[in-house]
Amino acid sequence: MSDQLEQSFVQQLKQNQNIIHKICRLYTSGADAHKDLFQEITIQLWKAFPKFRGDSKFSTWAYRVALNTAITLYRKNTRSISTVEFESQRHFISQEDYNYEEEEQIKLLYQAVYQLNDIEKALVFMYLEEKDYAEISETLGISEVNARVKMNRIKGKLRKILNP
Amino acid sequence: MEELDLLKKDWKKKENSFSQLSEKEIYKMLHRKSSSIVKWILIISIIEVLVWTSISIIYSTDEYLKSLNHEELVIYFRVFNFFNYGVILAFIYMFYKNYRNISTTASTRSLMSNILKTRKTVQYYVWYNLFMIVIGLITGFILAFSFNPEIGILKERMVNEGKYMAITIGILILSIVIAVGIFWLFYRILYGILLRKLLVNYKELKKIDL
């Protein structure tokens, strides 16, 4: 692959790296796992880059490839993440101190999201990123109706986890 | 669901809380695939040993020697086998160490030197195996000619007629060359592809490191 292609990829990835960081936050716990997933996504993006023709924005394309990588990898991994590992999440959730109660609630919310499966996480991710259903459906390769139904189901599921 | 909105608020707030990677770090990530290549070298070498071992269990030299009525040689073969497995295990250990090194190194420079080291180890490993194949074949021929009664007639002829001697030796040498050639090709395909990938990766790393 040519140097120019590589250079353009690295630059665009650098500008859009938060997308990957955010996906890592949702799919992994702990700094090492975050780094591993980040690297894996970067490599997958790089592999797919020659096929990226620029008819969509780099970020849109990156969402798709990165999420699919996370979903596939997550499937190979064991599904359950132990609650012990979970404690390590605390460091980034409680960086700043503000309303303790809200803080607690957010922590519980993250924990609840962690219990969702790979595709559900992807939907939550898109939701948090404020993507509309059209974009969600395109990125995840499901129909818009299906995305809506899934999202509703996820909300129900989260409610159940939060208020057992 | 208002909880999700709370999460969204928090999510946005932390949008920029990630430590940012530099271009150089991203470049490096693209070339870290070395560790997966080295992992494959390790896996293939282990599979290879398992295959050879199972073949040698099915085809036992002990039985063959027994059929030749020279059981006293069994011990030599055992020693030879132990030595051979020892060396191969040492190689596998080195592959493992290379793999560990490559997947944990942080600096481009040490990654490069580790790649070179791995390539060398694999090359030595292939040469060792080819050498052992030659030794094995020669031993096999010597055994057959010295002790196998079925070859006795041929031996008598060889002693009497120079032409037979030349033809036989020619055939033996040819079969060694062919066997080594086949194995060489086999290793070239098996490890050659991985080694070439490592080399490509090495060259790319060199460019970054300038």
C-alpha cells in the first residue's frame, strides 16, 4: 500500500480517534482491554481503508467498520464481564466530583449497559452519539423499523436491570 | 427513558476525556501485526512437531530394527530421538519467547530487532530440520544396506559390478536430494509466507523510525 494512502489514513484516524475511544469505553473495561480493542479496530480500519472511496464521510465509514469489529470481537470473547473487573471503571466515571447521587446513577447505568449484548451495545452507542434511525440502520445493516424495535427493547431491558 | 438521557449527558461531557494518540503512535499500531505473525509461527511449529510425533508413533523404528534382528541399536535411536525432541522443544521455547517479546515491546527499534531475531530463529529451525532429514535418510540407507537381508542380493551384485554400484549410489543421492527438496519447498511455503510478511513489516517500521 502506498505511503500516501497510509499518511492520509493516519491523519484522518487521528482526527476521528474519539469515535474508537468511545466504542472501546462501551465494550471494554480496564485500560489494557481498551488499548487492545483500539488497536484491533485501527488495524481493521486500515485493512478496509482501500475500499473506502470517500463517498461518505470518514467518520460515518469509521463508525460502521469500528462497530462491526467490536461486535465480532466481542462475540468471540466470553460474554460475561465480571463485576470485579467492573470496579476499574470507576476511575473514569468519577473523574470530576459533582452530584454524588447522579454520579452513582450514571455508574449503575454504565453497569447496566455492560450487561447488554454486543449488538445492543452498538445501538446504545449510536443512541448516545445522537444518530438518527436512518444512520443507525445503515451503520448496523438492519432495517429502520428493526432498529426502532430493538431500541425499545433495550430500554425495557435496561429498566429491568436498573429496577429488578 | 430519562436515565438514558442522563447517560447521554455524561457521555457528551466525557467526549474529550480520552488521551489522544499521536500520528506516530497510530503508525506504529498499523505495524504491530508482527505479533500475530509470530504467534502463527509458534502455533505452526507446535502443530508440526505434533504431526511428526504422531507419524513416528505409527511408524516405529523399534519394530523395524527388531525385524532386522538388531535390537541393540534401539537404544541409539532412542538417544537420537530424545536429542532431536530436545532441540525442537528449545526452538519452540525460542519462538514463544520471540512472541512474548514482540507483543510486549513498546519501542519501534526493539520491535525491529525482535523481528530480525524471529526471522533468524525460523531460518535456523528450518535448516536444522533439513539437516536432520538428511541425517535420517543416510542412517536409513546405511541400516538397510548393512542389515536388511532383502538387499543382500543387490549388495553382492554391487560388489561384483561397478556399474551397479554407481547406479545405486546415484539413486540414493537423487532420493536424498528429492526428499530435501520437497521438505525445503514445504517449509518455504509454511514459514516463507509468514517470514515475508514479517520482512515487509520490518521495512515499513524502518521507514517510520527514520
